[in-house]
Amino acid sequence: MRRSQFTTLTQSNQDVSNTTNISPPQPPHQIINKTNYCLLIKDNSNNEQNDKSFTLKTVQSNCSESLEFNIKSFIYQKITKNMIYKSGSFGILENNNNNNNNTQNQPINNSNNDNNNNNNDNSEKKFTLSCFYTMIEVPIIHNNTNDVSNNNSNSKSTPSSPMKLSVSDLLEDEELISKNNNFQDDLENLNSLVDFSINDDLDDIVNDIDGDVSSPSNKNTTSTNLTKTENDVNLKKKQLENSLKEYYLCLVCETENDVNLGLFHLEISEFCSSLTILISEIINSNNCNNNGNNITDSNNNNISIYSDLSIQNKLSNWYSKCIDYISRAVKLLDINIQYIIYSTLTGNTFKIITSPLSSSPQTLATMKTISDDIISFLKTISIVNLSTKELSPNQFIIKPDESNNSVIFDNSSSSNNNNNTIANTTNYDSIDDTTTDNNNNNNNNNNNDNLFIIEIKESEESNDKFNIVLNKHDDNLFCKKWSNKYIENINNSISLRNLSEDLKLKVIQEFNMFRRMIDISTLNNYLLYKSFLFLSCNDNSDILLYLLKKDNIQDIKEVLIVLENQLKQHQLKINNN
């Protein structure tokens, strides 16, 4: 072992305590002035001769005319440079709101200079337009065959069913065209070679071949076949393009300082996927209700999308759904955050139960929003991926998605099963398919111990207040400190989201350090003692031990048992004193 490695792993107790108590820097308080949205559609129906030309039309927007123009030009530049993706990107829009009235109403009297200077300072404040932009492809189901029959009116027979298109069909047709083109090239090369023939007998033979192969009738048939195949390919391409509508969404947030919306990439991506499903359902249901005759305007655009209130309500609440949820969740959980953090880091399975006193739609919708806020908050502070399953309108299960060493339900796998029941949550030990019934009973008991229940109750005093009831109250000093940081920034969603990332980063860094110390301590008792000192000075020692025991590494199992016993004795001495 090198001396540098030894010194880093064998640092003193004071150094360890200092490094563990360093508070991460917090971002400045952000003031959100406005939140805007703009949903655009790519329309190239009027530009059939040039496939590359298109127009961007506004579907729904709450932006001003100048901001909407800036968004369209911004999206157009990204499209032409192929720099807009389905996964979404973050950027900053140019703010063209120049200071008006700078040349008007200039001060004439010197007594009004101070007031005018103050007004100019307020007018010269520039706001940053942080934005998220993405492309949304919506599949459209076509039930009518009018377009196909009109385009094939010159053919002998019209298809009775709609043509099913795929990328493989287009590739096969393009291969046919290339083969026919190669055949024409071979004929021309053959004619050029025959012209250089010297033997008269060969000339006669070649003339006969030319008469049979290169006759005008054969050329006409090949050319007609080529035109038919080209028309079929163009028709299929148009139908394939019409089966996918490209929408472009831009979410804008106007603040005094630059806001790092990239922290909320997971939330915004889920919002966009749900918006895609909503748009697809509206368009396809409109097609089915009108027997395949889609209601369109003069520009062949779907009218229902422009006037649908559900899309408008969803877009208008994007900031509340994607960003401001974390502030609402912290306000609701309050002092219970420390228990939530501890249970999340230890990999518990969460069950959210809502208990409304009344069955009014407003109360049910409010409780559904509260459940969604808590689920999103759990995902932000978890160091592993969480999967969610809705048991009923009043119950949700949130579970760590660790497919390697635990049984995890999957939303996609539920469609393959005929029953809608969910497998019981299991512990993190490796599972063998050949276990006995006794082992299964033991696992079920462990599952009940590993279940963290969050019950949301409506207050009897007021319908606007809700209480949180938990079945567990395990915590440590580390979770208490971080819960205080959440409560201190309760009104700043950006800072709260940044705290969640810092929390996970802190746990991962300490876990990696502890893991390296344990790996080396198997060879040296002194390093084992240093590992014990590290845990004794750390506020999060029980979670670090749990995470390392969960890996189930046989080489370090005995070392972990020794450390755990020593820590228990150390805690008893501290409590007795």
C-alpha cells in the first residue's frame, strides 16, 4: 500500500468529523415571475413539393406575441440543426423586451432626477428566460381509406382496407427501385458494348437482342413499372409521415437569475410522456367518434387539440406539477421528513393510503395531488430507482427497483399477468426459487417489517388541512440535520431540489469511502480500528452499515459483524454515561 493511500484512509477523528459536518453551498433564493408554455406542431401539408420546408403552428400557448415569436425562431433553429431531441434539452431564450420609454418623458427639472433614476433602475431589470424544449411524436390511427383510393384512382382496383405501413415496406420498395435502375444501367452498358462489335454476325445477334429486350414496348413497360413503384413509395412515405405528428413543446420560466431546470429533468420527462399519451388519446378518440373522418380546419389541423381544455389545464399547471411539488410535500410532511429520509435510504417499501372524510370530487382530487407530491419527493431523495404501482384510487405502493437481488413488480409485466394482484414486497437478501414454505413465511414477516405506511387523513376541523400518520419513526442524527435544512428552505423549490441531490451525493461519497476502508481493513487490524473510528464519528453509520451488508459480500461479512457489535457496545457506553 502506498503512503498516500494509507494517510487518506487513516485520517484522524477530528478530520473525519469535520468532513462529515460540512454543509453544501446553497443556491441563492429564486424569484419566479412568470411561467409560460408553448405547444407547436410541425406542418408541411402546404409544402408537398419540398419535403424539407415546413411551418410551425401554435397549438396552445399562454405566451405574449413577442415571446411566442422568440420561441418559434428558437425551435426552428434547433430543428434545422437537428439539435432537438425526444429526451428534451435545456436552454435560455433571448429576452428582446428592450427598455421602452427611455427616450420618452426625459426629465426636464433637476428635482425629478432621483425619481426618474429609480424608475429607470426598475425598468432596466433584465429577467432570464430559462426553458425546456423537446419533440413529442404522437402516433395517429387512420380509419379511413379515402386518401388511398383517391391517389390510386388510375389503378385497376382500389384496396378495401387501409394500407399498413412499416419501415421494412419502404426499404423493400427502395430496393426494387434500385434494382430496376441497375437493370436500366446494364441495358445501356450492353448497348454501348455492342456498338464496338466488329463481327457482322455478332451485330445481327446483338440487333436481335436489342429488338427483343430494348424494344420501345419493353422500355415503356419498365418505365411504367418504375413510375408505379416510385409512386407507391412516395404514397407510403406520406402515409407514414401522416401517421406520426411532430409536436414541439417549450416550457419557459422567467426569473431574476438563471434557474437550473436540469435538476427537474426526471419530473419534466414524466410530464411530457403523460402529455404525449393525452394528446394521442384525444386525437384517436376523435377519429373513432367521427368514423375515421377527423375534424380538421382549412390547414388540415386537428381542431380538438386547439380547443381541448384538458391539455390547456395540464400545460398551465406544468410548473406546479414538475417543480413546485417539492415545496408542498415538505410543508405537508414537516417534522416527519427525518423519518421519510431514513426509511428511503434504508430501502423500505412505502405504502401511501388516503383516508378522506368526504367523497367530494374536490377532496379526492386534492388527496390525489398530495399522493403524487409525496411519491415524487420520495423519488428525489432515493439513491435507487423507485417504481410505483396503484393498488386502488386510495392506495399506492412505492418500491426500490433492484431487479438483481429482490423481487420487483413492473408496470409492463402486469399486462402479461391475467390477475391484477401485486406480489408481496420482499427483503433485500438474494432469493432462491427452491425455497420452502417456511422460508416464504419468514420472508412475508420480514416484508411486513420492511413496509413503511404513510396515511393521509383529512382533518376534522377544516377540509383544507390534512394530517400525516406514520407507522415508523426510525431516524438518526444525519437525517435530523438534513430535515432541518429542508424546513429552512421550505418556500424555495429550487433549493429543495438541490438539497435532495446534495443529500444523495453525500451518502454515496461516504459509502464509497467506507467501502474502500473495509476492503483494506481485512488485511490489517489497525485499518479495521480506523474503520470503527470512522463509523463512530459518523452520524449516518447505521445506514452505511446497512447498505454495505445489503451487498452480501462474503469476504467482508465477518468484518461487518465485528464492527456492528463494537458500535453497539460503544453506543451503550455513551448512553450510560
